Amino acid sequence: MTPAKIQEVGRLWSAALVLSTLLAAAAVRWPLPLPIVPAVVVALVLGPPLLLALVVLLRWRLPAAAQGGEWPQATESVASEPERH
């Protein structure tokens, strides 16, 4: 793994740790249960996966024709000459 990737993972992990700490501190300070609002529950459950899917779709790039893709021989048989007979 490259040092840049390690730093990126470290930053993401640190952000998750800070968020977890803030949520734990909020639970201590606000011990009463929150009212259940169905719209908020649906947003919290479906929101992150949908946002992740959106990010993946926006960043996904197919390789250009010169960079790869299908090989011209991909439609031909993979059997060798002696196997064809």
C-alpha cells in the first residue's frame, strides 16, 4: 500500500473515531431516548449506501479504447489448432 493510501485510510479512520467519540459524549449528556421519526430512520439507514453508490457512479470511468478493453481476439475460439480438429 502506498504512503498516500495509508494517510487517506488513517484520516478516514480518525474521522470515524472522532465521530464515535462525539456520539458517545452526546449519549452521556442527553440520556433521554429520541422520538422515532420514520422519515429520519429511513434517511439514516438508506442515505449512506445511496451516497456511496452515487460517489462510485460519478467516479467510475471506463478505459479508453487505446488503454484496453476487449481484445480483438476475444470473439475467436480459445482452442488451439490441434484441439479444433
